[in-house]
Amino acid sequence: MLNLKRFREIVGNKSHKQIIENYFSLSILNGLNILLPLVTLPYLVRILGPEKYGTVSFVLVIIQYITLISNYGFTYSATKLISQNRDNIQKVSLFFSSIIHVKFIISICISIVLIVCVLNIPKLHNEYILYIMSAGIIFGDILNPTWLFQGMEKMKYMTLINFISKGSFTILTFFVITKVSDYPYVCLLTSIGYLLSGIFSMFLAFNIFKIKLVIPKRKDYLFQIKEGWYIFVSSLGMNLYRNTNIFILGIFTSDSVVGLYSAAEKVIRALQTPITPLSEALYPYFSNRFHKNSESDNISVLFRLGKYYLFALGILSLAVFFLSGYLTTIILGNKFIATSINIKIMSFVILFGGLNYLFGIIGLVNLNMKREFAIAVLIAGFTCISITGIFCRFYFEKAASFGMLASEMVLFVIILSNLMKMLNKESVT
């Protein structure tokens, strides 16, 4: 594992304390975002069964498409801008106001499209009540500026907010959802959690950071859209091999198949939790560091960190591969035993996903290779769509699992080749 002394050598003595603080804050935050749903997962899948759990998963994926589009590329572009201008509250306030306005406009436009689809497409209209109950997710996400807290490197506040809001959701789940017919309330409780989180986040943004809402000019909107464009394309590409799998299965297979795949994917995402906060804590630090050093020095640091990622995530992936059956029985129960093969297939998504975040988002994005990263992610996404779309009628959820793994592997190869090209180019010059 990466000991403290070596960590200081790689990132620098002055920054390691803040990174460690953010790491632990993000660890708790990601634990709340992923592990709390995992706490309710065994209960929900047993109460709702594969079919209704699949129905809820399909609806939530549709809602996540809206939040994905409204988030544009701000998750990383805004974090980078704020981390580089954190001492200038006027600039931060302008960035904040511009992004909130853009997110609101995009969300309204996409929500109108969703309403039209729900009214005219039978599969969506049959569960229209779920979309109504999920509306709070959209508006709660608009109000939740995680990128502000991450850019300011003050993630402890977001941790507190999510502990209160999502902890309440988790507790209520066991009291509100007691039978199959209660499945719509999963969406309602999720909405309440998002709304509470968003409201508390706004309160802290105004009171802790002294953010002031201003009226942005047209050029400010265009600047944010331009800055986030390639990250937005990358996010869409990532979504092609994540949530789109559930969408494709929902269209071409049954709700039960969706439920089997969705449950397995949630287990894998939960197991990725330990490394995710470290990567997110490192992102704003490297946003500042990379523009001060040469590309070769920066890539060298990435490769040094990559060795630790490879060791830790490789062991975790192997453990999941060999213990997939045991994990399925303990977490999901006997009704989902058939999905143990999906957990086994996707076990190495943990390894490649972690490396892709390090070399892709922390690496290529901060090295001003956003366009190359976006192209790589789109190729990976279409790889996943192709595999899932072609084979899902024959291999059902297993096709989606193979598609997920293949896309992460393809993405890793392309990212690594881009870094090597940069390294070779600088060594020649």
C-alpha cells in the first residue's frame, strides 16, 4: 500500500495533509453515495424481487440521463476552474452563478422532452407515477454544487450534508417499503434525499464560502459551455457503457434481466468505493500542479501512483472474482444467485476503472488532453453498446457485463497509448 512517506514524496509535503483530509471526507461521502444504497440493496431486492427492482432501476437510469446532461462537464471543468481561482471570491461567484444557470436551463429543456416521451411511449407511460416521484432528483442535483466544495478542497461539508440527507433516506427505506406494491416509494425517497442535500449545499455555499449570486453575461455562459464540452462528451461516453446497458436491457429484454444486471453492477460500484475518494481528492491537487511542471514530470508522477493502484485494485479484483458466489448470496440473496456470474465477469472493472480514472481524468484532462480523452471514452462507450446490443437477446445480462468489462479495457489501452505518445514526443523535443 502507499505509505505516508512515499505519498509525501509524490505530491509534496505542503499538500499531503489537505489531500488526506479530502480523501477521508470523500471516502465517507462515497460511502454514503454507494454503500448506503448497498445497505438497502439486500432489503430492496428481497422485498421487490428482480422484476420490480428492474422497473425502478430502469426509471432511475432515465432520470440519471437528465442529470448527466445537466451536469454537462462541470463536475471536472468547474472543479478545475475553482481550484485555480479559489482565492478570488468574485471569480468563484461568477463561475458558480453561470454554472447553476446553465444547469437549470438544460434540466428544464430535457425534462420537457421526458414529459413528451412519458405521455406518448407506452412502456414509459405505464409507470408515469415513478417519473413524477423522481422529479426531486433532477432539481436536487441542480442545487448540489459538489464541484464547488471539491474545487475549494472542503469536502467535509458535503460529507456532513450527505450524512444527514441520505442517512435519513436509508432509515426510512426500511419503514416505508415493506411490500412489492411500495416500489414507487423508492423513487420518492431518493428524490427527498437529493432535495435535502441540494438545499443544505446551497446554504453552506452562501454562508461558508460567501458565494454571491450574480447575473452572468452571455460570454460567461459560453465560456463555461466551452470549458466543459470535452468533459461532457467524455461523460456521455462513460454513460454509454454504464447506464445505457440498463436502458438497452430494458428495451430488448425483461425487467427481471434488468434487475439481475443492475444489482450486480451496484455491487461492483460499491466495491470501487475505497479508491474513488483518493482519485477525486487528487484531481484538484493535480489541476494546480500540472501547469507548473513539465509533461514528462507529470506523467512520471502518474505512473508512480499507477503502480500502487495496480497492486491494490488487482488484489481486490481477484478477490471479487473468486468470491463472487459468496458475495451474491450474502448481499443479494438466493433470488439473485444467477447474477453471480455477472459479478465475476465485471470483477476486473474495478481494476481498469480505477486506472482509467487516474490516467484519464487526473492525467489526460489535467494535461489539456480533454479532446483525446473524450474520443477515447466515446470509442469505449460504442464498444460497450455494440456488444450489449448485439448479444443481449442471446446472453441477456451477461452480454452487458462483458460489454462493461470490454469497454474499460479498451479505454485503458487508448489512454495509456496517449500518455506514451506525449512522453515520447517530449523526450524527442
